[in-house]
Amino acid sequence: MIERYSREEISKIWSREEKFSYYLKVEIAVLEAYHKLGQISDEALAHIKNTAKFDLKRMDEIEKTVGHDVIAFLTSVNENVGDKYSNLIHKGLTSSDVIDTAFALQIIDSSNIILKDLDEVINSFTSLAKKTKYVICAGRSHGIGAEVETFGFKILNHLEMFNRAKKRFLFALDEIKTGQISGPVGTYSNISPEIEKIALEILNLKPAKISTQVIARDIHANYLSSLAILASAIENFAIEIRHLQRWEVAEVEEGFSKGQKGSSAMPHKKNPIKSENLTGLARVVRGNLIPALENISLWHERDISHSSVERIIFPDSTILIDFMLQRLKNLIDNLVIKEENMKKNLDKYGGIMFSQSCLLKLTKKGMTREAAYEIVQKEALFAFNNNGNFKELMKKHLTKEEIDDCFNYDNYLKNIDEIFARFSL
């Protein structure tokens, strides 16, 4: 039950040093494109690749004077490369060519970790659904017992939500796999589209069909939207567990490890802390979507109002989703299923959740729906209000054979196999 997270791995992608490493990767890819077109010699490319490096402390010193982080980065790199070839670096580029293209690479690398997490969660849901395929439990609407279903059926609903979340995420990720090497305001005034094409192929990115010095931020908003919906899917399951773990229901429990304690004051407590944690974190991820939507509206061909926002919301959102998915997997894999309590809840008040079966049975005997409904409702509410036995009360209206048929769990399982077959399970 020990949880292990890759937070350090995904956090490193968003570290300051790693960010500038991505910048350097973009600059080198552009140089390789120039080289491929015969515009940079073998010697120059080899020298730059061997010597191009940056020093964060030196960059801080430079930035105090120039007030521009990309210029500070380039100056530090050029100091290491030397005067002979430093004029080749950043040739024809503008800052956003490097920033936005590197940003795409950071998001992609983070997304590959998230995709691995997501697949593991989907596998865990699949295993749990198969394991509990025929475990009968109460289906609920408005929080109130409705009709019989199986816990595996319940899990399939969550599984399919995560399948859709993955499709949505992959679509958004495909849009993110976009770079630009198009110069000031995106018109290729001092660099050719061919250089962009080759450089982005090296980086496994596709060129933006058009860019206005920055890549349009609706792409990034769509990506964060996919994370926000994924976070809501996580919360949806977490809330289900929180409700089902309440003593009044007691149908499932989060795993409780040896030595774990639930309360500083009440030794009896076992709380759904993981689910509550996931519920809270989902609010943060969804909250990050709003500034991403605000970032879509920029002044003319470029401003940097989006930049400071993205330095917060993208690391936060991707790191949080990574954590949340791994915590969710742990929760699913260690979930305690209380089958006996599920059966007890179905049998409460003499099985009033079988009311529709009784209603339909009476109509088959020739009674109008309105008259049948009145009878069944009266008996069901009497049982509920007086801790009575609905099944016994219905014996006044139905034969033993009819009662046995109405209260037969198998009637509610007859289509479970067909539903599971839709998932190839």
C-alpha cells in the first residue's frame, strides 16, 4: 500500500535548468537544419554542439542588466561557444520561436508520464470491474436507493469516463505537438519555412500552419481543458468512494495500512482521506483552466501576458494530475469491497428497491399503472416509515410465485454479460 509517485521526474521537466535545456535543444535543432541545407559547416556545427552550454548563475548576472531571460540565456551560451561561431546561434529567430517550441516539448514529455499513469488507472478499473462483475449492490439516484445493479457495472461507468478522458487528452496532446520557427510576427522575414520544417522534424513536432510570433493559446487552453475534465473524472470516482464509505452505507472502504491512524482523538476512525484529497486537488486543476482560457486573448501578434501565467498553471496542472492518477490507482487497487453490507442494504425494509418489479407484475395481472403504482407506493412507504418488510406486505397483492419472481436478483443481472461484452470483458 506504499504509494510511489513520479513527482520528481515530472517536476524536473519544469525546473528552471531543464527549461533552458529545452531552449538549447531547439537552438541546436535549428543549427542542424541550417547545416542540412549547407548553410553551416560541419566544423561549425560540431564546435557549437560540443561547447554550447549555459550557466544559471551567470544568466542571473546578465539578466540583472538586460532584463530579458532569453537574451541572458543566449549570452551565456555564446560566452561558452566563443566569438567565431556564436553569430550563428539564434540566427533569424525571435524569442518566442524558442520559448513556444521548447514549451511544447516540456508539455509532451510531461504528457508521456501522464499517459502512462492514465493507462495504469484504466487497467486497474478494468481489473476491478471484472472482479466485481456479479457483485450485487444498490444503484442509487439522488443519493437514494433505486434498483439492483452490480458493483462491476458501476465501475464500468467510471472506466468508460476514463477511456473518453484518454481520447480527449490524446487529441489535445496532438494539437500541442506544434512548434514554430518563423521569426518576428511569424512572417519568416529572416528565416525560411524550410529551416522550420527540418528543425521541427528533428524535434518530432509539426509546424504551426500560421503563427503570429506566438503559437495561438487556444491550443494550450484545450490541453488544460482535457486535464480539467480528467481531474473531474477522478473526483467523480472519489466522491463515489466517500459516499459508499460512510457508516450509513459501509459498502466499500479505502485500504487501511498497518499502523495507519484515522484521528488524533478517535481511535476508531478510518477516513476516506485519499478520496477527499483527490476531490480537493481536482478543484485546483479545474481552477487552472480559467487563466488558460484568459490567455487566448493576446494583443495583436504578440504580448507576454500569458507567459507568467503559464509558468504556474502548466507545471502545477501536469504535476498534480500525475500525482492524482497514481494516488487513484493505489486507491482502486486497495479498495475493500464489503459484499455482505451491499446485500444488507439491498434487503433493507424488506427490499423496497424491488418496487418497480412489483409494479410491473401488477400491471401484467390487468391492473392500471396508476392503481398499481398507488398500491406499491403505499406498501413501500409504510415499510420505510415503520422499519417494516415490503416483501411481506406485497404478499397481500401477489402470489408466492409472483413474489419470488419480483424479488429475484437474477432478473437484474440478465444483461450484465452483454454490457461487459461492449468492453471486450
